[in-house]
Amino acid sequence: ALCALQHRGQESSGIATSDGKNLHLHSDFGLVTTVYREEDLAKLPGHIAIGHNRYSTSGGTDDCFNQPFLDKKHGFAFAHNGNIPDTSKLEAFLKAHHVSTRKLNDSGMMAAAIACQLEQGLDLPGAIAACYPLFTGVFSAVAMNQDMLVAFRDPHGIRPLVYGTNQTEEGVECLVASESVALDTLGLKVERDIEPGEA
């Protein structure tokens, strides 16, 4: 799927997975075909995964901006496609929660805000919903913990996000991607777009 979406970003690529107990991450600079070797993929066990190809919209080329972001302390990973041009609400929220934004771009601030809500005892969907008013911009995003994947879009649906499925002997496989070509490549049936403002 990431190979099919290489045109979405050529700067870096990353995959986070969950095996139901632990979260795993591999990311690096470069194209998809050079970032992942067989030994790298072998270290990404699991039944849930999120991936991201990055191009710089905010932040620099430091590896701290590579996605997905993995927050082991709070047990979740996050990836974002889009741009939050006005981060003032996010910055004020994070400052009130004593979180430094010095090394965070807009995507990193979104992840940090979700972590703050998780610390308050909310589950992942609840934390995202609580932070949603802070995300003033255009975005499609995915977040996952050990046993759940959440996909969500900005209220105006500027960035695409499509949902597809595949029936197997083990059950239904699901995939959410920024373009349907990722689903086509893997032979999944396109079900529908994630609606604007929907999680």
C-alpha cells in the first residue's frame, strides 16, 4: 500500500504495528523500497498497522518529524496527512498541560494533545473526540493502540480518506488509505469515503 502511495511523499516512510500487547515501529528517510528490508518487516509483527509516507509541510527534515509517531508511554501511534496552519489552539492546550512544543510540528502537537486526553482516562476514540476542536486545518489521520484503529477526517473533508474491505477465511480485513489505489493494489473492495468530520 505504501509503495502505491509513494507519490504522497518521498522524504521518509514509517510503519507502526500492534501484536495485541506491544507496539512496534520502523521508520527511516528515503523511498519505500529502500526504507524496508525483510529484516525490518520481520520486526513488525501484528494484526493492526498504520503507515505513512512523508513530505515536509511543517517542521524540518529531522527524524523526530517522521511518522507514524509512536507514544509508548500512552500506548498509541498516530499518523497525519494534511496541514494545521494555525496551531495556536493546540499550543495553548499543550502549554496548559505543561507539554513543550519546541520539537513538535503540527502533527506532533496533534499526537501530544491526544496523549494528554489519554492521561485523563479517556479511551482512544474519546481522546480524539476531545481534541478534535483543537485541530483547525485540513487533515486525514489514523491512530491506533494495542487493539483498535481509529481513522478520522477534518470537518470539510479536504484531504481524502477511503475505506475498503476484503473477506478472508479468518474474517474481514479492513484498510483505510489516502487514495483508493492502495486498496486496488491489494485487491480490497472500496466501500466508501470516510465522511467529513467522521471518525
